[in-house]
Amino acid sequence: MANKICIIATSCDKIGDEPTGAWAEEVVAPYRLWQKHGYSVTIASIKGGKVPVDPTSMAAPHATKEVEEFLLDDEAMKGLMESTPLADIKAADFDAFFLAGGHGTVGDFPNDANLIALLEAAAAAGKVIGSVCHGAEGLVNVKGPDGKPLVAGKRMTGFSDKEEVAAGKDKVVPFLLESKLREHGALFETAADLWAPHAVADHKLVTGQNPASSSAVAKLLAEALSS
């Protein structure tokens, strides 16, 4: 029976007056890789319906080959245009949950009650949980089965403070993701160079640092499912 993975995306399309949303590569690269593995992939979002996609991520030089292929895949595009509302997603129905990034996540991931409850149920059931880049915003307030922060004592990564500064968003976001995760006890790792791919697996928690890490973290998640 094929593994079932739920990709969770933001429904937030602005930070202040600036258009944002999900980062295309962070949805598309994992989707394409898992599709080729024969997995069943569902795209969900906080509110459901059309997932807002950061326009910058759809243009050169950020629009990757996977993004271009995805745009030509009617079934995949339908998932993005008609995403499942997160309230309709149940932990028992999937083998893994993956939090796609993009700056939109800073507006709705950290404090969404449905997302927190879903991930806590998934963790309690021993499901694989993954994220890439700002997708780790969704892990900030999630508790593990022991009542401690899910990330406490875990090797992990996500969009680094230095990358946030380099992106010019450090004064716009509510908090710096790396710093917040470290406050919660995460053993946070980053690549030596800005924007370089970096992915980390710590048992059932699989994380990627930035957009360039999308394929690498998707491969690690597939390995975690098969182990």
C-alpha cells in the first residue's frame, strides 16, 4: 500500500503590504519526488482552497524545472488550486506530514490551533513530520508526547537568522525562526554557506534549511518512511 503524505501550505498571502505565500519549489520539488516514488500526496492549507504562491518563487531565477513541470500537471495544479482545508485532515489518515515554507507561514502557521493539534496527534502516533525553510514556523508551538516542545533536543534546521537578514525580512517577521527554535531547545544546524542545501533527519523529524534544500529533505523523508 502506497505511503500517504500530506503537504501543508500557508493560506497567508501578505506580510504587511507585501505579497507573499508559499514558496513554489518547497511544495513542488517534494511533491514531484514523492509522486515518482508512487506515494499518494495530498496538498492541504490552513484555510483550504487556492494556495497563495509567492510571485517571486514563480519567476526566474527561482522557478526550477520541477516548478515548470508542476505547472503542466493538471492533477498537481488542481491540488494547489483546490487544497484541502486543514480542519478536514486527520493524523490517522497519513503516514507523514510536511510543512512547506514561504514567508506566508509567519502569518498563520505558529498559532493555528488545527495545525498544532494535528502535529501533536501525528507525533503521538509516531508519524514522520517534516518541514523545509519557513515551514518550521509550524513546529514552534507543538508539544511532543512528553509535553515538552517537539523540537527540544532534536537535531534540525530551518531558515537561518543570517538568511532572514540577507533576505531583508528580519524586521518584518514576528520573530527570527532559528532563534525561536533554539529557545525551545532545538539542536539547530545550518549549512556553512548562505543558501546552500542542508537537510537533517532526527528519527521521525526531518527538516530542510531553505528552498535549495527542498529535494534533499524530501529524499530524507522518503528514507524515514521506509526505515
